[in-house]
Amino acid sequence: MSQIAAITLKQLRALIAVAEQGSLTGAAGVLNQTTPAIHSQIRKLEEAVGQALLVRGGAADGFSLTAAGVAMERVARRIEGNLSQVGAEIAAMTRGYNGHVRLSVVSTGKYFAPRLVLSLRQQAPEVEVSLRVGNRQQVIADLDQGATDLAVMGRPPSEPKVVSVPLGAHPHGIILPPGHRLAATDGFDPAMLMEETFLARESGSGTRDLMMRYFDRLGEGIEPQLITMDSNETIKQAVMAGMGIALLSLHTCSEELQMGRLVALRGSGLPLMRQWYLVRPAAAKPDAATLRVAQAIEDLAGSYFPHLAG
């Protein structure tokens, strides 16, 4: 019989640690406990739930989550997110604020996120805002786990359910080093373009997803050579060094384009125009501080976005 009321935070944290580390020993290490202690916490949690939460994997000490374990871990992370928010709110009140809002921004937005937070200090000085930057998958996980109150991102996710508001245009383009064979043209041959080496963000990046959809639309049936890099900064430097070309948010390279260190490919359908969105979890009722910051972001009307010369 399920005894949900008997579940403790210690047990839930043990489950999260095992899920992250893949083993009882690894979980014990990050939680500064013994392996038998972790085993005991998991066993008690399984007894309270009435189902197995872990299944042994291929490695001698390896474990993965069962379906029930996945459901329980999701709830555990939401509880941790709620506790983290309460702690941040209390600390903010101690410092004289009326509340605390956690703002997540996809990594492409880190080029304007500091300006946005600075503007929010002026627009909503009574609310403390903390900033977290991650790739698209990480931001979606924050929304799902209750680890953020608001997020600025491109295409809103289908899951978890969110409330979204468009903030402004988000242009993407193909960037080239000066002197590239395609740099001086006003159009381009798709087949020639697909012969190039593309420097790409990691899987899970919204920019990577957009690039792959763009390749599909070109319809040449050619798979371009890809070199994966983990940051926009690395990609920009690699393009300038002549390692390849890239499809990037033009907001990430506005300075380099204005100074002539990079060139944007010109042609039909470019730049690709997308939208920035402000999103919040639909399942959570926003508090007054979150609504205040959300309204302030809308009122700023994209004034914090990088300027792109026509």
C-alpha cells in the first residue's frame, strides 16, 4: 500500500542523486553519505510508494529509473524547485525586496540578458531578479521542474504547457568570414552552400534545430559536414578563422557584423525571421512579483535586443 505521507526530502534527494549519477556509490559521493545509507533511503522510498523506482543496469553498480521512478524524480525536482524559490524569496525580503523572480534565458540570449536584467532593476526595483542561462533543453527542464518563474526563449515548448507572449523579432542568418566565396553575392546556389562545412551548436540547442530544419527546406538531399561546438563564441571565432560557416542568431554576432569581422550571407529567404517569447509555466499560478516582472519585460518592447544595421 502506498504511504506517500511517509516520504522525506532526504529520500527524494537520494533518488535525484542516483538518477544523476547512475549509481548508489556516485549518489553517496555527491551527498556525502555512505552507499548503504543511500540504499536505505531508496528502499524506504520504494516502500512508501509501493513500487520499484530503480532497476539495475548493465554495470555492476549501475541503476536507471523505472517508469514510477521517472514520475517520482519529476515530482522531487519540482519540490526542490519550490523550496529553492521560497528560500530565495525569504532572502530577498531580508534584503528589502518585495519578492524574488527567477529568469531563465536560452544561451543565445546571453548577449542581451544582462541589459534586460539591468533594465528590470530600473523598471521593477522592488523585485529581485536572478538570471540563469542554459540551452533550450535546460530551460525547458527548468520550466517543467518549477526551477524558474519566467523564461526568454525562441519557439515555446509543447511540453510542459506554458503561457507565452511574443517579445520581438529574432533574426537568424548564415555567417561567413570576410572574403568567403559566397560573401560578395546577393544570391546563392543551394548546392554550393551545402558543400560547405557548417559549425553547429550541440544537440538540444534551438539554433541547431533551426539549422537542421533549414537544411531540410533547401531540398538538395545533401547532408553537409558538421562540426559541433558548445558555444556561440567558439563558433564565431572558428568562422573568423576560416574553419567553416555557421547558421546563428544574428543577435549573437551583431558586433562582429558591424565591425566587418563577419559577413552575413545574402539571398532569398535570409535572414530567417523567428520570434523571441516570454514564457511561464501554465501549471503554476504566478505570484505578484512574477507578474510585475513579466509586465515590465513586455513594457520594455525589446529595447534590450542588439541593434542590427540594415
